[in-house]
Amino acid sequence: MTSRRPNPPADAMAPLRDFVIAATALAGQPMAEAARVAALRPLLSRLIADDGWLPAYCARPHPDHYCQYLLHCDPLERFSVVSFVWGPGQCTPVHDHTVWGLIGMLRGAETGQRFRLDPAAGLVPEGQAQRLDPGDIELVSPATGDIHQVANAHADRSSISIHVYGGNIGAVARHVFDRATGAARPFVSGYSAASVPNLWDRSAAVRGTLAEGRP
């Protein structure tokens, strides 16, 4: 027997759909990176204010490594929306992105340590590790600092953050770095599931309006 995911409540995906619609409209407007991320920040803040919209399978941790679930990718790959799920104590390698990204904390907490590459010393920490709690948003960008390492701040439970990137991040050629030497190795992250949430099935809501006699 094939298992089936339970259907979410009617129009449960509305917050993510509204975000995608607004972000798509922004993607069609010519603007500098700083202006684009400034316009996206309040939209992401609104999205992470409530986590009832995130499908259960996009919040599922893996016992051995963090997961990266694609929630939406713009058809022209101008941006993507991803849920990152951290099991207890999990972390990333030191890595870069090569595109801008906004990280919004949804559940739990995570810490991020930034680095810079020094020709003589290799990877050098920049400042103290920063903690993100629900509602917090952080920017990463080649223009402002693009190399970091992220970890779940909790050793006993999962944490989830919602990321928005200036490209199809799972298909972007990036780098991981050796912590001791700073040596870079290319990598492509991919995604942790073969399917994405269906944002566009509003049939239940439309049937509801018809049942109430509204057009």
C-alpha cells in the first residue's frame, strides 16, 4: 500500500503562496540587490510570524544530517524558497552561497559563525557567532559576507529556518571550506525531497464560497 500525506486544512498554503506572489512581482522589477532584499525582508518576516503553513514533510529532520526542502523555485530561477531542518546538534560545513540570501528563523534556534578568507591565515572568524530565534532574519551575500557555518542551537530538539535565495540554490555551484586550511572545494547542495508543496490548489476554498452562495 502506498502511504499518502494527509491533506492540509483548506488554503493552509496561503501564507507561502502570498509570499511567492509578492516575491515574483519584485523579481520582475529592476533594482539593486540592497533594495531587493530590503523589500523582501518584511515579506519574509510576515511569512515566519506563523508556522502553521509549513507541510509536515518539509519539517522532517534526518537523524544524520540537516535537510534542505525546496518550497518554491521561480520558473526563471530568479529566487527560491527553502526550509532548512536541523536535527539536534546538527551543523553545516563552512560554506558560501555566491548569491544573496535571507534566513528567517521559524522554529527553535540556530547559530551562525561568519568567516573571511585570509591569504596567510586561511579561514578567520569574523566576530562572534550570532543566534537566530523565531522571527529573526539574517542576510548573507557576496557583497556583505558570504562564508559561514550554521548549527542548531539546541542539542535536544529540531530547529527550522526559511531561506530565500537569489537563485535556484539547490542547483548553484558553491564551495565548502576546510576549517583548518581554508581550502575550497566545489559542491552543489541539491534538495532533500523530489516534490514541492502545491501552492495553487485553491479548489477547497472556491468550493466553500460556492456553498455559501458567494461568487
